[in-house]
Amino acid sequence: MSMNLIKTFWNNSGYNLVSMNMEEEYMTVEKLQEVFGEWPLRVGKFEKVSYEQFKKDWLNTYNESGDEELRTEEAIRDAYDTLNVPTRGSTGSDGYDFYSPLSFTLYPNEYIKIPTGIKIYMLEGFSLTCVPRSSVGNKYHCRISGTVALIDNDYYNNTKNEGHIMIAIRNEGDKPFSINKGERFCQGSIRMGGITFDDNVNEIRNGGFGSTGK
């Protein structure tokens, strides 16, 4: 998406994304499609990480698990081969649902980190925000550890973990929360960002989590 398109969008007189004056004309989907060529904009793509990366992260995550079967080659291969990339539930949905690669039960105050097997390519200027599905948060009071998972566009294919998205969930409710393998457990929303006028950062990411410094 070029700067000229953005300028065309904002300078298009007579249209307002948000207006308290109901007599003014609102921006329509048809007008957005006319300006940008399509709407919603297609700015990224979910992909699976390599099997080697998935296996490495799986074993590192569940190395102290009491379930020996979880760490067998057969179990890891099955989890990887049956992975589904995130999808939307409807044409009006904003969030892309992530599917769990394993079955688990979280009891109150328990925590789990899930190697999703997924990475995402996004155009520069966009990021992915991951939050619990509404049913997970409202019914069971489970949240993503750290409140929100923010995936930068330069996290994709980094040299440390290929951009593997890991989601950590904590049960802060008072009843067990269970997910079966293949069920949806969180959702990711692609967001457009910006930088400040005086931004002059020139650091290049060369790692995974926390690699951009403290």
C-alpha cells in the first residue's frame, strides 16, 4: 500500500470513517474498494514453521511434562501434520482463530505455553495482536500471560525460531478449563501501526522473543 493511496484515502473530501453528524456521508465499502482496489486489505499470510523448528520448540516447552507420550516422535509428527493455519469465522470477523495442536486442561492458577506451529508474514507497518477468544476469557477467566501477545512484522523468519508464535495462557478463574486438540483457543487481529516523526531506529532484529533489547 503506497503513501499516495493513503493520502488519497484521507484527502477524499465528503467521506468520514467516523462522524457524529448523521447528515454527512459515511465511507462505504464500495468507496474503500474504489480507493484501494480491494477492502478489506490483504496484508499478510499465515504459514506453518518447519517441522524441525516445531519439534525443537515442542520438546523445549514440554521437556518436564509428566506425559511421556507427548514427547514421542509419533505424537510430535501428528501434532504438526494436523495443524490448521488460523482462519476467520465469518466475512465480518476481525480475529483469526488459532487452533490448539494438543489437548489440555488448565486448573485454577495453572499455566501452559503452546507452540502453535504458526508464523505470519505481514507487510511493513502491520503487526498481529493475539488475545483469548471471548468465550475463554468470559466463561473461564483465562488470559494470555502478559495480557496481550504482540507479533511484530519483523518477527517473521527471524534467525532464532523462524517467527514461531508461542501463546501462553494462565487460568485465573475458579474452575478447570479444557481444550481438545484442533479446537480454537485464541484469536489474532492484524493491525496497522505507525512511527513518530522523530523516530530514527536502525536496529535489525536477529532473534526471537526479547531480541530487540530490554
